[in-house]
Amino acid sequence: MKLSKLYFLIELSLLLINVLMIWFVSVQSAFNVEEGFSALPSVWQTVAVLDIFITLNTARVLEGREIKNRWRIFKMYLGG
Amino acid sequence: MPIDLLCVISIILQNGTDSQQVSEVAYLVLVAVLLVKAMWKYRNLQPFIDHNFAKEHVTLVTSFGFLIAMGHVFAVAFYLVGSRSDNHDNWLRFSRLDNAEWSTRYIFSLYWAFTTMVTVGYGDITPQNKYEVCVVIVVEILGTSIFGYMINIIGMTLS
């Protein structure tokens, strides 16, 4: 499996954000943090949207022929 | 995508209710979902990492990450047991941390976890009731095993 460097960096950033989210959520729930973490849901929603966008943008080839993938289905849905 | 959906649902649950019990369950679900998602992400990255980095370095970095993560888990567990104890004999009160701000409580919990894991054990923070003693026993068994494994990994990498 070959990944481009840009894809690797984006995926790595998403992984690190995930790890940070785990830290934030566990500290917030255990230590009853009231202030400072109010942006948590919006940060997570932004990351989730970015993650979904990247996951949709996948091309798969079956026996040398490109099959209909989720990105193409998404474009068809948008009318492209 | 279902994982993302679950995350959003758990955040809504967390914000949309005043019940502490439901909120705690939502937090637990959220942490579990995020953990699965992080592992999934790492699995996607593994071929690229294996191709571009030395195996020993990857093992060393992931082992350090695991050690820090386990320290955090032990710190949270010890704090939760101390703060939820009904009687007044708990380590937070003993260390005069019961009215401190969250960052101070977190740093002291983390400090206790790492000093116990690396078998230094200064003894300035000690368990004060039977529940805390139970947690300390589990942390000592698991923590020293993890630390021993880490020392072995470092030795193998250097050799």
C-alpha cells in the first residue's frame, strides 16, 4: 500500500488530534474541568468532517478496472 | 463514518443532560469510540511507517507512548477513587489537594502514577483507605510490568 506524504501528514494529524481528544475527554470527565475546554465539540465536529471527506476520497481498482467508489457516488449525489 | 456518528451522539448526550450518571456513561462511550478510531487510524498509517522508518525506532516511540498513556490511566484511576471516597480519609485530603484547581490535582495524580510505575515511590502521596490500597496494588503490578518491558525494549534497541 503506497501513501502520498501529504496523505500521511493529514492522517497523522488526525491521529494526534484523536489522541488529544482522548486526553481532553478523560481529564474533563474525571477532574470536572469547567473552564477552557468549551470548544471541544466544535473541534471534534470539524475533525470528523475532515476525516469523512478524506475517507470518501478513495479510489479502488478491481482487476485493473476502476470500480464505482464512494467519492464517485458522492459526486453523482451532488449532480457532478 | 458510523464511528463519527457515535462520537457526535455521545457529545450531544454529554451536553444535553444534567444527569451526572448519563454524562459519565457518555464520556466513557466517547473515550472508547475515540480509542477505536485512533487505533484504526494507526492501522491505516502502519504500512507507510513500516516502509519509511526503522522498526526499532517505531517500537521505541510507540512503547514510550504506551508508557505515558498508562501513566495517565493510572493517574485518573487513583484520582477517581480518592475523590469518590465517601469517608474523609482519602489521599487528596491527606495531601491538602481537595480544594486545589484541576491542573494541580492532575499533575499530582500523574506524579504519583509515574513515581509508582518506575518503582521510585517517594511516599509523599500514599493511599488512605482500602479502595485506594486496592488501586495501588493493581497499579504496582501492572505499572512495574510495563516499566520492565520498556527497559527491555530500550536495551534491545540500543544493542
